[in-house]
Amino acid sequence: MLQIFSQKKNSVEPSDHVEKGCWINLVAPTDEEINRILEETQVLPEFLRYPLDVEETSRVESDEGQILIIVKIPFPQHSGEMVRFETIPLGIILLEDAIITVCPVETEVLAKVIESARKQRIFVSRVRFIFNIFLRVASDYLRHLRLIDRLMEEYETELQQSMRNRELVKLLNLEKSLVYFNTSLKANDMVMVRLGSGRFVPINEDDEDILEDAQIENQQAIEMAKIYSDILAGMMDAYASVISNNLNIVMKFLTAVTIVLMLPNLVASIYGMNIELPFQHNPHAFFITMGFSFLISLIVVYIFVKKKMF
């Protein structure tokens, strides 16, 4: 998808052609769209293709007067009842007379940036526009972290009611998500620190305020991700211990039941031998033998109950 926006007095409006000072937004672009932008803007081909690789890391790169900024943004993936949050790259390319954003999939981040650009005139300054994207990305991380917190509580309730592997897998997916978030947030923070130095783009006082807000929210997201990760790790360990303890209890109970059931079988086996046995000529031999067997079993049950094996 290819979108072009240009500043029109007090608003940002869609445009059909590339013009000076425009914003070009590429989302999962086709080869035809990439070739068009390459021809009309003279952007470096590798700068357009780097952000399309989902394995790309956050960084800042400059070449031939063009600047490439890659930040990682949150991206939820659903599979039935399972949800896992991953991170994907968002590329921002600063040209002399245009800005290009490139993302491999459509996300809410860019949709909200477009909405903000139309309402708040954040596209007036290129640097301010970039820093507002950082602020929006950090806010999106915080929103997804709050969602992860709610999912943790929901899965914990399910796990308390039913100790199944399914709930543990759900928690494991959240643990992976927090690892992805923590790594990407720290990399994004390094990008903001490098841009804040003024080495790549000139920064005025207003731009510094927006960048500082973005860094504060990003640091808050890093702390939240770390806290949730620690809580989730402790929760996983606790429930793993509970499940192991439950298994031990079941095994102990089954062992006790096996011993109790074995005693009547032992007596029956002895009286099944073809030799002289006590009470074999007694007309009540069967009842005496069975009574003796159950008496032994009851004594063993009493002992096991006293030792809390039942």
C-alpha cells in the first residue's frame, strides 16, 4: 500500500503525486510501488528494503545525505485463543525534500500517526514529526503492556481453576512477548539517545521536549516490561511447583491404594495353594478369610490416614 500526504495550510491531506515536503507511507509495498518511489525520490534502494525485513534491529544509519531510522513497534499475533506479541521494524527515511515511512505490515501506530498529523499539525517540522512517531510508538508499547497485564490475571484465574498445559502455554507466550518488548524498547531508547545528540538531525527546544516525553514513556515501558517479566517468571515457577506437588500427591495416594488392595489379594493367593491351611475344614472358612483380609486392610488404611497418606 502506498500513501502520499502533503501539508495544506492547517491540515495534512492525501495526494496522488510526490511533491516537495511530502510524507510517503509504504505499508507492505509491492515491487511496483517500490520502483515508483525509487524513481521519483532517488532514495537509496537498500534504505527501502531494510525495514521490510522483520529481523532488522533498531538503528540509525546515514549515507549520501539520506538518513535511515529503524525502530521496533509492537505487533500482536492471534492464533485461536492464544495471543503473542512480537515486534516488527518501522523504517523512517529522511530525504532532503521528503519523509518516507516503511513497514512490512499494517499497524495501528501509523494509522494513529496519520490521524495525529491531520489534527495536530505534527508534520510542520520533519524532526518533530519523527519524534512524534517515537512518542506514539512508546505509547503503543504501554498500551500493549497493560493488555498483557490483564491477560496475565485472566490466565492466572484459569490456571487456578484447571491445571492444564494450555494455560501454561498461554503464560509462556506472554513471557516470550515481554522478552521481545524489553529487547526492542532498549534498542529504541538507544536510537532516541543518538538522535538526541543532534549528530544526525538539528534539534530545537520544542523538538527536545517531544523527544524527552518519548524517552520518558519509553523508559516507563522498559520498567513495566521488566516488572511484568519478573512477575510472570515467578508465577510460572510457582505453578510449576504446584503441578509437581500435585503429581506427587496423586502418586502417593495411588501407591497407598495399591498397598491396601494388595493385602486381600495376598491372603487370597496364600489360600489358593494346594496344601493344608488353617480353617480349610471350617464351614465358615471363606468368611473368616475375607474378614481377616479386610481387617488387615483397615488397619493399613488407619495407619496411612494417621500418616496423612490419604
